Amino acid sequence: MIWIHGKVQYSTVYSPSEKTFDKILIANRGEIACRVIKTCKKMGIQTVAVHSDVDSSAVHVKMADEAVCVGSAPTSKSYLNMDAIMDAIRVTGAQAVHPGYGFLSENKDFAKRLAAEGVTFIGPDTHAILAMGDKIEMLTFVLLLGYPVMIKASAGGGGKGMRIAWNDEETREGFRFSSQEAESSFGDDRLLIEKYIDNPRHIEIQVLADKHGNALWLNERECSIQRRNQKVVEEAPSTFLDQDTRQAMGEQAVQLAKAVQYSSAGTVEFLVDSKKNFYFLEMNTRLQVEHPITECITGLDLVEQMIRVAKGYRLQHKQEDIPINGWAIESRIYAEDPYKSFGLPSIGRLSEYQEPLNLKNVRVDSGIEEGSDISIYYDPMISKLVTYGATRGEALARMEDALDNYVIRGVTHNISLLREIITHPRFISGDISTNFLPEVYPDGFKGHQLEAGKRRELLASAAALYVTVQLRSQKVLSPTPVERSHWELCVQLGEGCYAVEVVKSGNVEVDGGTVEVSGQWNLASPLLPLSINGTQRMLQVNANTYTHNLGFFGLGTTPSTLLVLSKLAAQLNSYMPEKVPEDTSSILRSPMPGTVVAMSVKPGDTVAEGQEICVIEAMKMQNSLTAVKQAKVKSVQCKPGETVGEGDLLVELE
């Protein structure tokens, strides 16, 4: 793989003499639709985008040569609407369909309908989808091995329609929610149940096979960092596998693909225990979300390979040609609040958006731009941020820089959690499992706790920026500004108030130490590169010169609001009344924007502690909200089918 000015170029060279398709329809949306379109453009193939009415101005629609609206916002009426998508194929004359991942990508009925009309499905043949993509067909008996068990959607993946059950009650609840999520996400509510292996690693093998009996394994991806059974950080290769285990897993994955006459790119997922014993989990008969990290270490364009295979060409490579060149890491950037169950969805409009593509060896797969809306109807992923290096250490350092340079405003996002993960000593050492997040943060993610030195740097930077703003304001507002070389300030951060002294030379006395701060102080940019005690740091800032509030992000912190005041203003501020926090024991507010799926109580009902009150669906995930105490229901403020915002009142208790 070749990296040029931070942007990726694939080493696979397309040959114009190798005829594939004139026009391909992409039956998907967002970043994966954009990803497929990029390769199609490189291959000289025209593209057709499909979209819902709310996606009419989406990036993938703008990138495609043609676009067809296939229905309204709900996925069942648009991206899962096979009739409308088939009509779009006929109208545009598309010769092939790339399904991306999710939606109809593993739907055998969709593949059959395409085949019946002579349209090529860029994926495996229907018999392989039936055998592998439909997970129920893989089971010849129900696993009656005792708890815990995994309940999962038969036709899907990506954490949708997936629950772990440790007892009979959780099994009943899991079947209920998983079947509803599966229907919403994949148009298929069937489920399977299998034995759950506690505390394993989740490692998968990328396979690639053609229609002539040739198949390759393209090394592994480590996908153990998860929340709610959905991957958050992935890397290739894995720190855990030795070459013998890697080869054994790869060869078994290829044998499986050949056994079902599989053709296309696919992923065989395994659970691996501490002794490197590995257990087959499932096969995903589609392009995987995390495919970019495999592309980074092998140099192969997997979308291009899928298109070639679908046209009937043989694979271009042999197993001995597949390298592991360097290390790649992917962080999934989500519009989520990481302080709520490691990430509950957030909606809004991207008021400011800047990808860190100016950095070396950084790739961003996204389907949004500044001004895009993150809605309740679809997955909250903003992008996939990928960094590459000759070693894992290089890739991690670049990921840290890339996260610090990624500007996202208008929605709550999970960058603070991602940065905390990739800089945690356990992650750096490779000591991870699927239980990493609950083990490291048993009480939930609370944000990075600043050590004294970093806190001092943050306070000093805020004070220095405040002084810079004041000096520039004086030059504009006063024809004869008063020369001043010393400022005594107070900086409030969280519950603390810190005395700060700033001198014009750039030295800042704060919290018992001296910090030297200097920089270009470009207040028009959200990125603020500073030299702090001689070390280059990147901060993000949102300065409000009227209220003296400075929104900071950097130095490993979560987004923080600092209040910078003069000594007199700080003294007067101490007399301001504090806002009394709301008593939440007798009310239930929505923790996220979404749709009310079910209301389980009515006025006059008595509810027990832990009893379900209602169910909110947000971005295709269903969340059961329960009572925090035994009480009587006073009023119900919503009903099934209604849309609610974060913080909206749902139910009052007496």
C-alpha cells in the first residue's frame, strides 16, 4: 500500500483491458457506499446511489453518477425495500449491485431476485449465503450447554439484534429485543442461540475466493475492543497470534470457504482463549466494516477484488504473495455519548467538521461532511479513522495525533473514549479481551483523569489564550491600549478554582509550578498548536470572548469547559447561587433521542424497582428503561410511535 500526503493509494493497479461492469448500483448508504464508489471510479465504472428521502443530500448521493430515491426514512421503507431497489436497477440499467454491509448484504432472497433478472450480486452465490450468511442454517442442533448464551440475529451482524443472557429471564428479554432489532436492521427477525464463551479475544480471518476454486486468507484482524457486542477499535495484525496459530486459523477459514464453494470477500470470525485455542463463531458473507486495516497491511483493494470475482475473473495472487506489511489500527468514530453505557446515540447537525487528513499515514472512510445531519434512523457511525505505521507503536502514536486533530462539532462523539483506550497501558501491552471496557471501567467511562502536570498545562494554556484574546480585543476597541505585562487570573475547571499568573513573556505560574506556553494563536481555527514547556501539543478550542468560557479538548482530556476570570470577578462569582440538581428518582427522562417502541405502564400502575417502564429505539438499537424505585405511576407523557429527544419527560412517578 502506498500513502501519499496522508491519503491512501492502493498498490493494486486496475487494467482497462480487464472488462468488468459498465454500471453498478450500491444498495447502501453512508461511508461504505462512498467507499465502493471510490473504487468504481478508479475502475471506470459508473455508479448509482439509492437513498431515502432524508438522505437526498447525503455525500454518497453527491458522489454517484446517478441517484434514485427508494422510500422514506425508516429502513424498512427504503434501504430494506427490495421492490423499490429492484425498480431502481431496472430504471438505471445497472448490471450489478454491491450491497456493502448490513441492510440486504446477507439476504439470500435479495440475491435470488437479482439473479432472476440477470443482475450480478457482488458477493457470494445464493447457496453460500444460505449455508454461511444465514446463521441458522449453520446449526444442526440447539446448544443446550447451559448459561451464558448468545442470542443473535440470523441474517445480520454489527452488534444489531445481539444479546448475552445469563438466566431464563434475560433469555426471554433477549429474544424480544433481538428479534425486533433484527427485523428493523435486516428485514429478518429470525434468531439463533449459541454458547457464549466468557472473556475471550475476538479475532477474525479475512478470506477471498473466486469462482474457480481458488481461495486465500488475508491474515487476521483483532476486534476484541467492543461495547454492546459491537466493535470499537480494531487492529491488524493481532498482538496475540503467533505464526503457527495464524496459519492454522487461516487454513481452516479457507477450508470452510471452499466447502461451501464460496466466492467473494468474506470474514470468518473466531473466539480465541488465553491458550490460543480458537473456536469458530460465524462467517460474514460480505465486506466487513473493518476491512480497511486489512487493505493497509496487504496492499489489496478488497472492493476491487470483489468486483473482479463477481465478473468471473480468477484471483491475481497466491497465498505466498500475501504479506503483513506494517501495522494498522481503526477507531470507529460514533455520534455517541461515551459517558452513557460506553456510548448512547447522539443526533444533531455537524456545525463544524474537519478530518485529520493533513497527517501522514492517516485514512478516513466517511460518508458525511460539514452540515450533515446525524439522525435517529440510521447507525450513528461518523467515520472509520485508520492509521498505519511500520510498527504498532508508530500506528498508535499516529492514532493519538489523529484523534487530537479530528474536529467534530454539533454532536456528542466518542473520541475521548477512543483516545483513552488506545493510550491505556493494558491496550498498549496487548492485554485485551472482549471484556476490556467493563473490566477497565467497571463503573462506566468517566473521562480521563488529569494528572497534576497535565492539569497544570491545560490551565496555563487556557489562561494564555484568554490573555491573547484580551490583548487583541484591546487593539480593536481602544485606540490607545494600556500596556500590561502581568495578569492575575482564576481558572475554574470542574469543581476546582486555580489561581494563575500570566506574564507577557509567555510564562504562566499555576498550581505550584511554572509553565511556558507559546504558539501562533490563530483564533479563527478550531485547532490550536502550542508549544508547552518545549513540547508540541495540539489542543482544540472553542473560545467565547463574551462569557470568558473556553471549551478545550486535548492533553488526553475529554471536552472541558474552563471559566477564566479576573481575581475580582472570581470573588464575585462565588456569591452566585448554584443550580439545584433535579430530583430524578420520581421522573423518567429519555437518555437519548429515539422512538418510543413500547410503553409498559399506565397511570395508576404500581411499578417495582427494576421493572420495565418503556422501550426506546435509537439508531436501530432498542433500550429498556426501568424504574429506579418502587412507586405509583402518576402520568405518562408519551405513547408508542412518538419521537422523543434526549432529556424529554416520559413518565412521572409519585
